[in-house]
Amino acid sequence: MRALSASFFAALLIGAAIAAEPPQPKLPPPFETKSVVKHPKVIGWPEGKTPAAPPGFTVTLYADGFDSPRWLYFLPNGDLLVAEARTLPKPDAKPKEKEGMEKSKTVTGGSANRVTLLRDADKDGKPEVRELFLTDLNQPLGMALIGDALYVANTDGVVRFPYKPDDTKITVKGVPVLHLPLGGYNNHWTRNLLANADGTKLYVSVGSASNVGEKGMKEEALRANILEINPDGTGLRVFAAGLRNPVGMAWEPTSKALWTAVNERDELGDELVPDYITSVKDGAFYGWPYSYAGKIEDPRRKGERPDLVAKATAPDVPVGAHTASLGLCFYTGEAFPEKYRGGAFVGQRGSWNRSKFAGYRVAFVPFSNGKPTAGPEDFLTGFIANNDEVYGRPVCVCVAPDGALLVSDDASNRIWRVAPVKK
């Protein structure tokens, strides 16, 4: 009887664990709907209007007047670094005045290519110091500090700069430690960086050169991967492959596993293919360009690499098709309610290959014991104005030293601060 009871309770526990996993969406067949190009018109935020957070939170403007604030990184002393860079227009595209700008007078013909430093010395949630920290970069995005060395990921490689605590400006020329293939499909110029806990390894994300390998796989050398290097640039290897455009990277705080946010492929219809966040296993292959959602073969690459399709790893959490999920962080603060602690925030910049807008929000994925327990839910919304216009586009998400969540809005050139309402 005891054995039967133990088996019974074991079955219950197994069933509960299965039930707690995020639901996998039922995917339609390819081309069930037409591929649609629908770019948003960015109109900027009206006076006094902000994104909307759940009850119990307040959203305020942290800083504005940037030139496409794409990425955020906190230094140990609490200073915030803001990488300002943008997608370059095609050679035949005419520059036009940026929509939603307030202070910057530049146009879309170029990229600011700089890092700005913000310092909130009195810790009131509003920076008093603002300095140009680094200039003359090449479409920078990721930043990582290891000891007294600050690494910046340009679109064409990783560069190392000397850093001293409380520096507000770096004027010396950086030392290249890793060359990378520059540019990429659409917004795939971004290169992110993440250091491991003891500072012995750097992880570099590199997006694909194409939508689905249509330029030939020779063009994809070192792309659609997360790479691993030593801090001096040696020891280069592919840590994980088949990740079409991995951007956000973070360490899950309980399991210490590497997680990433990935943009999936276009032109298969409104609901294909879902972007995702996933744990990243050393040596794993995640399908691109031959398959998606694990082993579902892409019809445009049918029969080419059955060996790779057979070994493809399915991602952990789908977060919606064409959402442009870029930012990723785990909530490691203590200011937010218990529900959010240890969970993942995902910055979804928003769709262009869909008949109705998708994304344009910060999503939240709950975690327990290092594992996701449900699919994504709304956290920060209100970016969509109507069927054709948006106020802004959220990108990077990061936890501030005081436990607030900061969100970069590169289209309206702002950084938003989300914090619990003070009681």
C-alpha cells in the first residue's frame, strides 16, 4: 500500500511539473496567410503620456534626447551606459528627419555610434550627470566590464577599452580583440556581449546575413551563432548555432544557465515563425535556416540538411511571431512583488512582417526554480497608437540598482523607468 501511495504521489508530482511548463502554440502550416509588409509610423509620445504598466507600478521618464538608445548596461558603481546606434538605410534610401526626436537634430542617414553615461548620484530615480562616454564607434550595442577592461561590441568586432571606477569619459583608442562579419539582414547588425561570472569567458551574439540562408551558407560564416572567446580574443569557438538573430543574453539566476532572445524568420505568414527565449546549451543547434520550433522543416530549405533538422533543439518559450524580441533580463531585484522575482522580461520592438502589429511591449515570463512556468504576458504596453502608428518601440530591458526596471525606447529616443508605487 505504501509503495502504491508513493507511486501515486510521484505521478502527481510529474504531472504537476508537466502542467507547469509553458504551453507550446499550435503552429499553422507555412504560407497559410500572405507575407505582409507593414512598417509602423512612429509619432512620438504626446505630452504627459507614458507606457502602461500593471496596477501597483508607476512609469516615469528616466532620460530622453538620445539618438536611438538601443542598449543599456549598468556598471558596478551604478552608472548607466547607453549605446546609441541605428540601422543604416539602404544606399538608395534618402535620409529623412527622425520621428519622435526631441533634442537630437541628426537624420536617419547615419548612426550616432556612441555610448552616453548617465549617473544618478542621489539615487532619486533621475540621473543628474550625463556625459559622452565613448565616441567614434561602429554601430555599438553590447557592453561588458571585466576587471578594469570595458568591452564594446561594434557591428564589425569587439573592442577593449581601459576603465577606472567613476570614469565619465574614455578618450583612448580601443584595442580590437575580435573581428566579426559586419552588418546583416534587416536589423541583424547588432552584436551583444555577456561575460561569465568569473570573467574568464565572453559570449558574443551574431545575427544572420539573410532571412533564411538565401545568400548561400558561405555568407553565414560565424553568423546566426553565439560565440565564445577568452577576454583577449583567443579561443574563439561556436558555443551554439542555428540561432537566426540572438540579441538579448542573460544568466538565469537560479540555474546559472545562459538564456537568449531570438528573432525568427520572416515571410511564412502572420503566425510563423514565433520568436522565442531559450536556454542555450553548449554545442546545441537550434534549427536555422533548415527548421524551426525544433524539427519543423522550412519549406524553402526542404531536404537540404536532414542531419541538422534531426538534431535541432526546440526553444523553451515562444513569445509571438514577428515581435522582434530583442531585450532580455531576469529580475534579480527585490523591489517588485514576489511574482516577478526571478522571472524574465523581454523587450519586443515590434513587427513589420505581419498584417496587424505584434510586439511593441515588454513581456514577462514567470520562472520558478530556474524554469519557465508559463508563456509570456503583458507587462509594459501602450506603445501602439492605432492600426498604423506607434508612439515608440521598446528594446533593451535591465534592472537598476534600486530594483526598478529600465526600458530603452529607441524610436522615441527615451528611457522609461518602471517602479512599484511607493506606499
